[in-house]
Amino acid sequence: MLETRLLNRITQKKAQLDMLRPLSPSILTRLNETLTLEWIYNSNAIEGSTLTLQETRLILETGLTIGGKSLREHFEVTNHREAIAYVENLVGEEGQITPYHVRLIHALVLKGIDDENAGRYRETPVRIAGATHTPPESWEISRLMDEWGAWLIAAQERDNSVNIAAEAHHRLVNIHPFVDGNGRTARLIMNLLLIKDGYPPSVIERVNRQQYYRVLAQADEGNLRPLVNFVGRAVERSLTLTLEAATPRSAPPPTDEQWIPLSEAAQDSPYTKDYLSLLARKGRLEALKRGRNWYTTRKAVEKYRREVKESE
């Protein structure tokens, strides 16, 4: 389901990262701190947390209480850190990921926020505001989660990691097994599956929240491709950032490999900025999103131009 060019880039970057392993402890520590902070901040922000990135950092590093912010928002940060630690422990264990692990992760997500429902399947119906999808009835959840576990085992024997992680995430959100915390839990499971296969954790950014909900809605209608490619772009971004941090350099990268805004890349190419943006959003052009702005390299644009010419 991954767009061919995106899949090829992910495969190539994953191979480059594997060649750099084992990474030095200092690099690993720095990467883990950065990605964990981004992961916690963005996953909570998607669900409505008003904490900023810097406020999230302060809570993680100092345990300080941020004035004007709710106790729930503080718990969401510290709980997510504990859930990530549990995910990292699971990575080193043998055996399959099961609904039991999903419930344990959810219990950590809601600890101290809603202890009555933490780790427990819901027993009431739910409706998701603004969504056309209606989650299944509560009495169906146990069976559907068992089916989710069986599907995951079978899928891992025939599909690539990114496709599986994206679909496993969607299937969980679609079942909506808990009263609250479904999105956070599903994203934790998505990253657990990716990390187990040697990928760095991938962050779905707050600025992409509307697109994220849109591709999930398309998956609800049976079209998984947009969601898979959305997750694939997040995977590529994490691979790119990890490679940049882990690759030894004695000099700046060549000019054609430096990240530049799409407006600059369009100046000496046959493509407009808008067209480059479309290519980036579809995963056809190697690009990196920083905040709300896309960046690419002249080498990436030339590679795309050459591939198009060769296919004519």
C-alpha cells in the first residue's frame, strides 16, 4: 500500500541506519530524549492537551507543576513517559503483541486520570464527535480484540512493518475498545510494532491533526492507502532525523543535499512550489516537514525529475 517511491526511500534509509548500528550511547540518549519529548507532546496535543512543547519538557525534566494547567494534563505527560518505558521493555521480549499488552498500555495511559476504566474494555456505547463511523457495541469488543490479535500474528508473516503498524493502529481506533485514551494507546502500539522491527519511533505531529483524522476517516470507509502513506511519511521523517543525528560528518553536506524550502527548490526546477508540495504530501518526493513548512533537497527534486523522464 505504500507509495513505491516512499517505500524505496524508507527501505534505503532503514538499511543505512542498520549499517550504523550499534549507535553510541551518547547518540542514543540524545535521540531518545528528543523523540520521546516529541512523541509525548504531539500525541497529547492531538487529543486536546494545551501544554506547549517547552511546558511538556519542563514536566518531564523537573516534575514542576505548570500554572494554569490541569492536573489531568500533567498526568498525561508522566503517564505517557511510563507507557513509552513499558513499550521499550516489550521490544526486547520474545513473543507476539496481544490484546493483553494493549490493555496494560492503556492502564498506564489513564493511571490517576480514570483508574476505574484504566486497562478495562468499555461497557457502554460511544459516539465520536464529528465522525461518521460508529464504534461497535461494548459486548462485541472482547471478540473483536481477540480477532485483532489473530490478524496481527497473520499479518506479520506476509506484510511490511509500516503497512502493519498503520493498519494495526487503525483497527484499534476503529474498535474503540476503551472509554477514553484510544488514540494515545493506538499510537503507542503503532510505535511498538515499528520499534520491534528496528525503526525509530514515528511521531504524528499536532500540526497534521486534521489530515490525520481525514485519513483515519478514509480508512473507516475501506481505503487504507492514505493512512498507510501518512504513517509512512512519519516513519521516513524519523529515519531522516535519526540518520542526521547518527551519521558522522567532517564537513557540511554537499549543496544539493542540503534541506531548503520548497519555494527555493522550485526556483531552479521545472516544478512550481505548489506542485512540489503535492508531491511531498503524497510521498513521491523526498521531503521533510518542519512545523507547517516542507523542505526538500535539490538532489531529491532532480531524482524525481529523472524518474519521471525514464518512465515516459
